Amino acid sequence: MINTILAKLNRAFESRIRLGIMSILSVNESADFNTMKQLLEVTDGNLASHLKALEGIEYIQSSKQFVGRKPNTTYMVTENGRRSFKEHLDALEELMK
Amino acid sequence: MNKQIEDIKAIREMMEKSSKFLSLSGLSGVLAGITAIAGAAFAYFYLLRDPSLTDYNRSQELSILFADAMAVLLISVGFGIYFSRKKARKNGQKLFSALTWRTFYNLGIPLLTGGIFSLIFLLRGDIQLVISATLIFYGLALFNVSKYTYREVQYLGLTEIVLGLIAAVFMQQGLLFWTIGFGVCHIIYGLAMYYKYDRKNE
């Protein structure tokens, strides 16, 4: 029984940082790199690699603008990402019962 | 199993931290309340209790009341920024983020509308209506902004709205309701928030 629920947990969300990214993006329309970095208290490289991974499996999408001459990347959750995150949360909740 | 419990905790915390402005300190509410009572006391004892004690004409009286109200507003906002900045720094956050602007935008629109509306009626000399309008618009602004900050703010908002409506009915006691709304309620609410959220972090 436990094993079938555990199987529903999404391996893509094993990292706490990825959970954090998905949490932020699921309650905000969008968030930029620096905001997330500040909230999650992680290094640039660490955050960038997790964002890249989530973008690779199309759970989030990014768009780059320039603020003056500085590039600023904004992230949004995709439909697919929202659904997967919700399924993951449901599985976590089920485990708690 | 422990990892999953910790995961849920982290998710919840991140959702709240990223979507709500939580740097507002309870102490700024207390200070705003004290300032409002001082401002109301000045207006009452210096001008309104017995207009024959001073020989200001009507428009001078209105200017003094306006300056008094502005002083209360500026001092309260000043304390608010001071204590919020202190709290934000302690929590390792920046006071001004995208979230802060969104919070102030949602607070500011009803508040600014009420401010202009009140100013128009103050210029017409209708002080009673101004008292009621400031309470009502302030309450609506708080109610609106509560989505982006502590949920409890909505109860303060509802209280201010009710007091504003009562003040509209009992116009002669307007200043009393204003003092309760901006003074007493702020102090009670500020203390409650301080003990609930701020003190345990000190």
C-alpha cells in the first residue's frame, strides 16, 4: 500500500530546492531569478542548475528580458508542471494519513 | 516518512513567504494608535471642545485639522516603515521587493481614493462626513490588502468599516469613533499581532 503511494511521488521533486521553486511559482504568476534566490537562500549556480532541470522536463518556462543592460530571467510554471506538482502534493498528503 | 513531513513544511513555508508581505510589525500598529489618540486629543481639546476659546475662522480651523491629520498620518507611516525595516532585516529579507509593491498597491488604491474623497469634503467643511469616510475607506483598504499579508488584517478592516458606518449615524460623536478606530483598535490589534508573531522571534 505504502509502496504504491511512494511510487506516485515524483522523482523530479526529490530536491528541496525544486520543491521550493515549484511552491513559489504555483502561488505567484511569475518570479524572477533573484527573488527566488533570495527566498530559497541558495547560490546562483545551484539555483540555475535546478531551474534548468525543471525547464528541461517542461515543468517551468522562462523568458528573458533586459532591465537596463542587466539580463533578468522570469519563470512561470507550465500546465504540465502544475499538474505534476499537484499530484506530488496529493501523494505526500496521502502518505500523511 | 520524516522527509515527507519536512517537505510539506518547506512547501507551505515557501508558498507563504513568497506570496505574503509579513514584515509588518505589530509595534508599528501600537505606535500608530498612540499617535492617532494624541492627534485626536489635540483636535478635541484645542479646537472642537469649545470653539470660543480660540478665535480662528472656519477656514483656519479646517487648515489646523488638516495639518493635524497629516501629522498623524506621516508619523504613523514613519513608525511603520521603521519597525518593518527592522523586522525585515532581522528575518534576513529585503523590505522592498516586488511583493512589497504589490501589497502597497492593493492597500494604496482604496486608501488614496478615500484620502481624495475626504479632502474634498474637508474643503467643503463637512468634518463629520470626513471622519466617517476615513474610517470606511481605511477599513476597505485593509480588507483588500489582507489577501497579501497576515489574514488577521481583514478583521481590523471589518472593525474600521463598522465603526465608520456607526460614526455616520451618530455624527456628533464622530471623533470618539475615530479615536476608537484609529487609536484603540490599532493598539489592541498591534499588541495581539506582536505577541502572536513578533515576540517569539526576538
